[in-house]
Amino acid sequence: EADWLSGRRIRAVCGIARPERFIGLLEDAGAHVLAAFASGDHRNPSRQFLSGLDPSITTVITAKDAVRWPKEYQAVVVDVDIELVAGRKHLLAGLDRWIKS
């Protein structure tokens, strides 16, 4: 559940190909994204960047980024689950188009 995000002031940090989707997901859950940092896909955050983070603002990262996130820097990990309830054929066709784009 993402209810805890509603009304919370956060900083989104991600190293994924389409960071705007992650940021949009957080905003859709009601978070106030005060800052967003995208380091690029598969890139580790630099120590200089990490040491400059304001600890009074909650840092939210993706589950993928949590693998590379240094333990000494506190962050909340958002792991997104999906459940396909209908439209499998359309979803697969859309994914195929997206992968090829």
C-alpha cells in the first residue's frame, strides 16, 4: 500500500530508463515531490551527491536502485506490483511495441 505517501514531502531518486514514470507514480499516490534526481539507467549515485542530501526530506528510491544504494544513506524503497486481471493479449502487443520503440 502506498497510503503513507499521501501528503508526504519527498525526494525521488532513480537510475532507471524512464524516471518520469516513477515520479508520476509517486505523485499519483499523493506525494509532494520536492526534488527529483535521475542518474540514468544502471548508474550508482555518487558519494558527493549522497552527502548533499537533506535528511529532513524523505528519499524514495526504486527497488531496482536499492541494490546499489549505500546502506548508510536512509531511503524508502518503493516496490511496484501489478496484477493483470484482463486484456493479456492487448498488454503483450503493447509491450512488444514498446520494446521495439
